[in-house]
Amino acid sequence: MHTEGQFAPASAAEARRLYAELGGAAGAVVREAVKTMDFDREEYNERVTDDVRSTARDALFASLLEVRVGDREAFESWRATFDGDCRVMGSDGVPNVVWHVVPFGATGPPDRAADDNGGRDPPGSRTESGEEAVTPVAVAATFQDEPEAAKATLQRTVFGRVYHEVIHADPVGTGAHSTEPPEDEDGAEGGGE
């Protein structure tokens, strides 16, 4: 088993912070890609929209999510010690697995029936200390021979079904509504530079 990727946010707030920091990098990627396409200023302004920039940032964030890659035995051994909900996409008969852990939990799919809470406490449940109960979630995908494809598919799936909602719950704080990165508390632009 081995781990790839860089982002393993411990909280929704950390996920939003990491996303916000990617604004400058995503903008640079879009500008450089557009340069190779020889867009003039008019075509650039027409075609490079906020949606294009946001999609670039989404893809960049997803591609940086940390994933673990291992054979079925390594995954099952890890799973036996994981104190959370594990959602597996794919077949039990496939020998390899890639997975990502969301420590702050997730609601809904992937691979979840509408009335199945996956063993989680119902929304709004409280711990003995009065805090809302949070169950970590691992999202896994099985694969036969293509670890890079499985990794990329899992990262996009987890982003789309978990992180997108978390990030866009505070679009102003993350800069997800704008082409410009947000300002931090000190008034400086937050672009991860």
C-alpha cells in the first residue's frame, strides 16, 4: 500500500482554505493554456469565463486529493481498523483498491441508497459533550490494472460528491464565485504564492 496526493483536509474549513489558495495557480494554468491556443484579447474575454476558471480550480483541487492505493488484502486490513463509514464503488472480485478518507464526514452518495445512513448517526445527532456527531467517511473504488485511471476517477468523484458541496457552501470565503482569489484576514490576496 502507498499514498499519493497532497490534500487530506481534516475539516471543511481546511478544505475551503486549500481551495482558496489554489486560485492563483488555477489562474496561471488557464492563462498559460490559453497562450498556447493563441487567443486574441476579444476571444480570451469571450471564452475564458468565471466558469472556466472555476472548473480549472476544481480539477486542480481534485487532482491533489490524497489517496491510498493497495491490493484488496491491504485495503481490507486498513478497513478493519477504520472507525468510520466506508463506501466502496466497484466489484468485490477486483484485486486492487484506491481510497480517500474524509475525516469530517460526508452526506449522501457515492454508492448509498437514499434511506441508508451507512451506520452513521442521524443528522443532528449529538455526542455526550453536546457537539454534533461526525463519522469519518472513506470512499473507495476497485480497479483491475489501471491505478492512475482509478485514482483520477476517485479524486473527481470525491470532489464532485463531497468537496464541491463543502467548498461552495461558502463561495465568497473560497473565492469560488470569482476569478480573483479571496483576501485573507490581513487584507493580502490569498493565492498560495
